[in-house]
Amino acid sequence: MSDLFLALRKLFNNNKPQEAKGESGFTDSSLSVPNLEGTSGSVKSDTSHFKWMEGRRYNAAEGLAYILPSDPTEADRLMIEHFLLKERVGIHLDSSNNACHEGAEVLNLFPSPPLLQQKFSRARPQTAPPWWPGSRCWEMASEYTEAEFLGIDISDGFPESIRPKNTTFVIGNVLDGLPYPDAFFDFVYMRAMVLAFTHNDWKNIMKELFRVVKPGGYVELVDVDMDAQRMGPETKAASERCESNIVYQGLQARGIVSKIVRKFPTLLRENGFIDPHGNFGSAPIWWGGKLGDAMGHAWEGAIIAMKPFYLSSLNYTSGQFDNLIAIMKKENVANETYVNYYWAYAQRPLADANQ
């Protein structure tokens, strides 16, 4: 388990999570994180489609737009983001509460960094390591024990033996289509994929989600807006240089539309879903208590994860970049910088219009 995850877990307790607030109303959320230790079982991973930059491992699969790393450090960051969003937004919106009934089929779509082969401690055979690719699906499956959870990822790395009985994992690229029959799932849940899909990818993915969810079933989308608000002067200057240079150009060159999170309800409606519900909340970065600490780790981790792109954009040395990170942290506190996160869910009609 990494030092990052251990440090963050010390921040959290098991109090009841708070309601998500809009940008003008932050609350100090007591985030609850389960005691996720190592487990027995084997994990296998094919490392042939990776490349290394600045000491981090990135997926180099052909046609893949995703720009964040695929390594244990990024998996830790995603895990923190998962619990933060779960506590603030709730995995348990009306859609999931209604859909995760006994016998329900649930599809989870998360970015899941694969790992090199590991040997886990046998001390806790019923829990997954926190950086394990399927641990977010595992955690949902443990809560909704009467539903069946399925996860899919482009890279292998899932435990082959020790896992909840109601989970199944397959290796596949969702851009090639979901390997499931029509009208199969009661609920499809997709989170933190804004940097994974191009504009055209989103069109195809939404068609696939509509296809695999049952009439009357739900699809739910959750993600973080990439644009921080109330940035300090040096943070803003660096952001503007990046926005006009390689970082955002790199996203655009890949066809990634990061601001699509603000249009989730429209995206669902345009692709045949009905009665879309959406909203947003805000989270402080490095201020405002435990919530700010958690978001600070997740946000800073994402910037560090894109270090190769920032170095090219700003023409910085590695040392200058590290100094900028330290300045950003101070400015985030002084200026009360925050970030917005968006969520939406909608239902597939009981009777399709074309039938």
C-alpha cells in the first residue's frame, strides 16, 4: 500500500457523509474509507503496451486517447477520487438505489490502471488492495450483495481468485463495443472517464450504453471538471500558458472534450434517454478541512501525472515544475481555490420510440 493512501486514510473516519454543496457552500466532509489491505490471490498484467515518461507508466495502446498514467500511484489517486465523489455525490442516487435490487445486473466503467504481478498478504482474504484496478467495483459489490456487478478494462490486472462472488471482470476496450447482449443491464455506472474519450468516442459510447441497458434501466455519469476556480496568480498564469499550448492542444489533438462534463444531462437526452437529472457540487483544494485535503491530493496528483505534458508546455525543468506545484498548493489555500464535479442520470424508455 502506498504512502499516499496511508496518509489520506488517516484523514477519514466513519461518520455519515455530508450532502454535496454548490460552489458557495462547502462543508467539512468526514469521508469514510474502508480498511482496504492486501489480499491473497494472483494478479496478472500484460505490460507490452506501455511506455515510460518521467518515471511514470502510460498506456500506449493504439487509438487510446487517455493521457493519465497507468501505474499504482495513479491507481491510488483514482481510489481517493472515487471515495471523495462517492461521499459527495453518492453512488446512491435514486437511480442506483432503485436499480441495484436483488438479481440486478450492474456494469461499472472506471479507469482502472493495471499493475505488474504482485503477491498479496493473506492477512485479510476478504478485502481488495486499495490500488487494485477493480476495487471500486469490488466496493460497490460488497455493499449491494444481491446484485451482480460486471467490470471491464482495457488491461488485465484483476485478482483471479479472491473477490466477491457477485463480481465478474473482463478484458476489453469499450471503444470496440461492450461485449454484452442488448438490454442486459439494469444499471450502468460510469465515472472519471472524461480524459479517456474523444468527442466521437462519446457518441459511440452513449450508443453502446443505451444498447446494453434494459428498457426502464438507468445510466449514471459522474466526473470532475478540469477547470479549477479562483486560482492564484502564478497558478493562473501557468494554467493559461498550458491552455494555449501543448496540454490543452494535446487534449484537442486527441479529440478530448474535457468540458463535456457540464453537458451530461444533454448528452443523455440526445442519445435517447429520458427524464435526465443532473447537478454539480464543489470541492475546495487544500483548504476547508478533510474534503479539501482529499481533493488536494487528487487534484495535485492529476497535475503531477501530466508532468511530461506540463514540462513541454511551460518549457520547465523538473525542478521548476516541482516548485510550481509547491506554489500552487500555497495559492490554493490563500485564494480558496475550488473545483466543480458534475453528475447526471437518466432512464432508457420502457418502449423505444423506433419500435
